[in-house]
Amino acid sequence: MTLIWRHLLRPLCLVTSAPRILEMHPFLSLGTSRTSVTKLSLHTKPRMPPCDFMPERYQSLGYNRVLEIHKEHLSPVVTAYFQKPLLLHQGHMEWLFDAEGSRYLDFFSGIVTVSVGHCHPKVNAVAQKQLGRLWHTSTVFFHPPMHEYAEKLAALLPEPLKVIFLVNSGSEANELAMLMARAHSNNIDIISFRGAYHGCSPYTLGLTNVGTYKMELPGGTGCQPTMCPDVFRGPWGGSHCRDSPVQTIRKCSCAPDCCQAKDQYIEQFKDTLSTSVAKSIAGFFAEPIQGVNGVVQYPKGFLKEAFELVRARGGVCIADEISCRPLPREEVNQIHEDCKHMGLLVGRGSIFSQTFRIAPSMCITKPEVDFAVEVFRSALTQHMERRAK
């Protein structure tokens, strides 16, 4: 993980209308011509696109034995998706295979980390070549790949961001950023949004303002929360307040060049600066788009103005890019299960896991996207039918 640069895949949001007949987009089979459009009934399982990869035969621990070991020897904090968690065996590009040989389209990219797909042959070849040359070294020695990577990464960044810190995780990157902000400013106080997720280490827990990650033990001294400028669920905001194609249905009287909600949230931010921190501060952490809190995009111009206020107080601004109206959790659970049964794996987000996080790998194809949309539409249609009953 790098401190300066953390990759963000844009999440998608699906909107459903009333139940209707579903239309199946044609898929391109390997070596065949385009087929005709297929009409789907409400409960027809969408046809999965073909895959020319054959997984190895699973020959490891049985499912029940895995459950026993998990219960006996692994942290009870570790949670898994689905009522019957998947026992994954192998991955290939955008596909995952479980121990029983079932195939799934991974629309979550290994929790938004495998951006080029699973076991990509080009990545595998480079990794195997490096493992054959040198397994491990340290910063006390030089090794060209690290320097080549740093130079290429720095070339993508704007001035004056030219120094790269290579660390092991996002939490470590944020801890280092906290330390650097405080050392640079000689101040302690750091501000972050309510609903923000910046890690679960002892220090970054102070920046993280999601109840499920908080502990009864003290931690994160000098960290202060402030209101999240959420135009979707917050007290102010409407359909003209942000640039995203996915908008809240709430109306507002904002003009294209003047967002009243932004001004209201800036006043709340100023109030935090006036009442909750010292006159000089160390910094301000913000996700450009909140992920764990449900893919929250702020009003247009908010971050720019907030950054100016922070810098006027001697603080530095840290943009922490991470992996983004909720339904009741039980209903989301059922939709999630329905997608899995039809061969589609998606992620979960928001404070109570009531938001779907969709971030497919870059090797995804249009037929596979069509399949995923049909699965989602089918699962949501079944959900609407259950609600109607």
C-alpha cells in the first residue's frame, strides 16, 4: 500500500422500477455468432456467460472441517458473507470457483483489491520471475523494481506530490500520514467526517467514525469528528447538489453555480473548527467519496472550501481514497443471497451493510456486465414481489 496513492474503482448504483418482463441481452459465446434476444420471465435464472477456464479439482479440507477450524482457531471478529459462507478454491480473471466447482462472476474484485482480475497471467508471470530472482530484501539495500515503481508512480501525480512512502496497509499509510501531519504542523488535532472509515489500528480508530468499528477502550487521541456533508441523507441537499449521475430524489433550489447545501455544511465545518479543536490544527482526513458509509458524494465545491479553512489553521489535508436510501438489513441480506445463488458476487457497505458495493475488475466484458445487470434486476424484482406480499 502506498501513502500517496490508493486506487478507487468507481462503484455503480442500480435503480429498479416496478416489476416487469425482463429482457435478456444476447451474449457472445466463444467461437459462435450473436444469438437472438431472449425474453425472461420474472423467475428465470439469467444465463451465465461462457468461460474457457477449467479449475483444478479441489482436494483440500472438507467444508465442515473448515467450519470447525474457523470456529476453534480464527478470530471471532472475522465474518463471512452469506448464511452458508462460500469456500473458494480458485480464481481466474473475473471468475471465482468454489470447492464444489460452482462458478461465480466476481463483481467485487476481491473486496476492491484485484483490479485486473484473479491470477492474471501477465501478473503471474512477473511475480514468478521475481520469486525466481529474489524473495525478500529491505530498505537497507537497494533493488531496482522498487525504484522503477516509485518513478512511474510519481510521474502520475501532480506537483508537488513526488515522494512515495511504501507501506503494508491502508491503516499503516494513514498512521504515517497522521504522524507526518502532526510533525509538520506541531499541532495535535485532526478532523474527520462522521461515517468515515480510515482503518482499524489503534490510532486510525480515532479517525474512523463508524459505530461497528469503535471499541470501549480509549484510542485515537486528538481526533475530532465533524458532520458528513451527505446531500442524500443529511439535513440539507437535493438533486442539484452533486456531479454524480446517481442523484437523490429530494428537490432543492440550488443553482448550477451556487449550492446552498454546501454553504450549510461549510457552516457546520466552521462550527467544528471554532468549538472542538485548537486554534491551530494538524490536519483533516477525508475520503473523496465515502465508501463504508454508503458511497457518499459531497456537495460540489465542499472539499475545496473545507481544505482552504484547514490550511488557514496550519493543517494539512489528507485525501484517503478507499474502496462505495438503504433498505432494511434483512431485505438486503436476501437480495445478496439471491445474487449469489444466480452466480453473481457483490460486496456490501454502509454503516449497517445496507448498500451494495459493485466494483468489477478491469477485465470484465460487456456480456458479463449484461449478465450481472440481469441478475441484479431479477433479484430486485423478486424482492419487490416479496414486499408486495
